[in-house]
Amino acid sequence: MSPELQPPTGRRGFLKGAAGALAVPAAAGLVGVGADGRPVFVDLSRLDGVLSVTGEKAVARDVVQNLLAEIARTRPGTPVTVLRGTADAPPLAVPPSLQQLPQVTPQAVTAPVPEQGTVRGAASRRPVRGLVVVAGTPNGREAAELAALCGPGGAGWTGLVYGEAQDAHWRWYTDGDGRVDIPVLDLKLTVPA
């Protein structure tokens, strides 16, 4: 591992970098800046299922938009489908280097075959096969699509929701001061503008 990367003890799935150029895994995306001023990257290959980012709406939207930009930078050509979600939520801009698909049905993608069944309470590393992005809280139909594509036994895609997603595997919280709280990693970060 590069000397610039310092994984905190006992916390898998994120990397904290020193100032300057970083050698980070291809699935790592910049989430924010820690209290010490160093960038923090989250390994998105461990984000099996759906990430729901809630709290202050504009900051939550920025977090998801930044994750999309990071995926576009590190994994161009990744397929993305956008679900509308809450009517009053501003849509997210899909970077041009990602492959935006108008609609994806679970039958249109091949579901990964689990090695030994479902493991509960643990993240498993898998490639980011595709993204389902939801602007705002998904309605019933969208929640069903999200579960079919991203849920346990689904098609293996990753869901990014800025809004409340009832069955989200991961939950991050934002505040009006531009911070994001990632409880599972015990991190509070400043979101890049």
C-alpha cells in the first residue's frame, strides 16, 4: 500500500490520504475532507446495495453529485440509470463519461451468483456494475426498482439516493454547515464544494 494512504485501524472500506497525489483503488471516490484537512476516499466496491444520503437537501445532493463525478473519473463508461424520486428534488447531472441508460429493468442485467448465499451485516467487495441514482425519496414503484437492481438477490447494481430510502444498506447524514456524517465509519467530513 502506498505510504500516502493510511487506513485507520479496524475500519475497512475507506482511505485517508496525505496532501498531494494519491494512489487510490479504482473504486475509491472522494467523499470529503477530514478535520485534519486530508481528503477521505470511500471504496465504493464495498457499498453493496443502496446508499441513502439524508439531512440538508442541498448538501446531500452535493455528496451524491460528487460521488457520480468520482465514478466518472475513475470508472468511465459505467452504466447509470436515473429515477426521478421526489417531484421537488432537483435532478442530478450525469457526467458525460458515464453511460446513461433511459431505463433499466432487472431482467435486462445479469444478476451475480452468490457464492454461499446472503451474508447479513457485512459488506462484501464487488465491482461497481452500474448505478441507480435517485433524486429525492423514491416512490413505491421506484423503491421496488431500486430493490430489484440493488437489493439482496438483485442485479448487483449500486444505488445512490439523496433522500430517504427505506431499505438502504448504508445511511449518511448531512447538515447545513456542509458536513456529512458517516456513522458506520465514525467519520464527520466537510463536503467538497
